[in-house]
Amino acid sequence: MLLRTLHIADSFEAKTSSIAGSLLGMDSALRQHDLEPSFCAPNRASDLTIEPLDSLDTLLADTELVHIHGWGTDISRRAVRRAIKLGKPYVISSLGTLVQHPFTRESRMARLRSWLSDRRLIRGASAIIAMNDSERSELANRFPADKVETLAYGLDFDQFRSLVSDEPPTLSLPEGKILLHLGPIHPQEGLVPLLKSFAELGLDSEGWAIVFAGEDAEGWQAQLEAAVRRKGANQQVAFIAQPDLATQRFLLSRASIFMATGLHFRSPATILQAIACDVPVLASKQLTPNGLEHVIRVCEPTRESIRPALGALMTSDVDQRKTIASTALSSAKEIADWHVCAKSWASLYEQIIK
């Protein structure tokens, strides 16, 4: 018997800040477990059928469970209110939006108003989803612990590896071996301690360059670019705006090390994509997918922790980095491929419906 599920997000567009990075293989994997997913968002995506927002009520009437990806937007709130009205159970994947962010620009009063208005909607969820144990611990301190579940997002590794642009994008990349970061250009991504760590490596950083590829979040890119100019590091640091999935794949094919040193939780899609492309990964514990702690380099999102971990990877030879990458890929295929993850999703959905 098919279980109809509706997935709602602010965007399914294939950009680094979107859940779309995880969608490769998700739809087909869920269907193999007697699930019939549909997707609703304001935008359309070329590789997935996305229903428009004006069909939300029709979609809700025909679904048995609603899965909200991310929180805090008018779209997520509207979807939950409609689900409550129609008596549909729903789950919320936090994707980092329900924990305190250290660099939020909202006033304390604005955060309080938001929390008071959202509390009923969030607590009405059948489950609040964390991506890894670190996020689960944070969420269990703020919400009923018995509602917090860990549910890993996956990736179709073989499908992502096969993505090759017919015409590689025209990009101005710095010379040397590339340290790549895919994600929003924002201090919450740990970019400041990362840049300082790189600078403090001194001679070990010669022949290396950093590429930050992602959305300019709240205008922070200009501040980081100004800091890079003051340090005279223009030739070693480059920014690429909002790369689509094909451009991400191209950048990963040029990267020697992938970095995800964020201070807060978000989708681990880019980490899994880097692993799929045989790129060794340095990640903060906040972003590390469960089960991969021992096959990628894990650090705290601080300069004192990033610097030695990054330096060790940069000073290792090519063969050592290849071994690290291949070991991570073998492990990730066993625990983070969508065909594995979908089984847990189906189990949770069925438990809620029963």
C-alpha cells in the first residue's frame, strides 16, 4: 500500500543553500519503499516535478503525511497551519533553523516574538528531525525530547559522480591547489576562523588557494572580500556566486580538499557530494553526518581546532589524500546512500501514520 507524502521547502532549486542538493536519488529511493512523494515550493526545478504553492490545499487533501524541510519562512508556516486545519500529521526537518545561531542579526525581541508565534506550530509536529547527533542534542534541550528524531539526508553517489557538464562553466579560478567551500557566504559557516587558520599556516599555505562558492547571505561577502584585500590575499581567495549543481560538480572536480567548518547545523549535502567526488573533507562536528566521523577529518569550528586539522591535510601528500577520500567514499556508500537512508524515512513515516 502506497503512503503518500508531501515535501515542502522554501526552494528546491539546485543551489548550495537549498535542500535540492540532496534530492538526487531521493525521489526514486523513497518510491522503492512504498512511498509516493510529491513536492511543493515557490519555484520549479528542472529535474523534479515541483507543484506550485497555489495547489497546496489540493496536495494536502491527497496526502497522508507532510514533511517540512527547513523552518521560519512564510511558506513553512502556511503549510503547517493548513496541515493542522486538515488534520494531517507533519514532521519538521530543522536543517539548523531551530537552534540558536551565533551571528543572527535579529533583535532579541524579534526572536522572542517569532518563537512565541511558532511554538504551537513546532510543538504540534509528530516529529522534529535532526540531521546528526549534535543537532539532536541541541533540539532535545529546546523541545520535547521524545519528539526529536535523527534522520539522515542522503545522496545517490553514483548519480552525482556521473554529472559532467557538456561545456564546463567559465570560471576564473585562482592558481594552485584548491581548498573548496560550498555554502552561504556567512560567518555562521565558520569562514572567519577558516581564513585566519589558512593565513596562520604561513609557508604551508603556499601553492594553495581558497574558493568560496555560494549565496551572499545578508551582504557578508563584501566584508570578507574587504578583509582579504587588507591582508593582500586577493590572489589566494576567490568568490563564486550561487553555483548551480553542475557548477558545484565542476568545482569539486578541481578541488584538493573540501571544507565545511560551519558553526551551526544545515544540510550535509555538500559534504556527501565532496565525498562522492573523491575529495578529502574537513568538517566541523556540527555538520558531520552520523557514521562518518572516523573517515573524514572532524574539528571544532574554531581557529585553534581548524588550523592543525587543515594543516595536516594540506601537508599530506597526494596519495595520502587519495586514501582518505576513497575510504570515506566506501563508508559513505554503506550508510549515506539514499537507498539506505530511505528505509529509515519510510519507517518513521509508517510509525507516525499508525
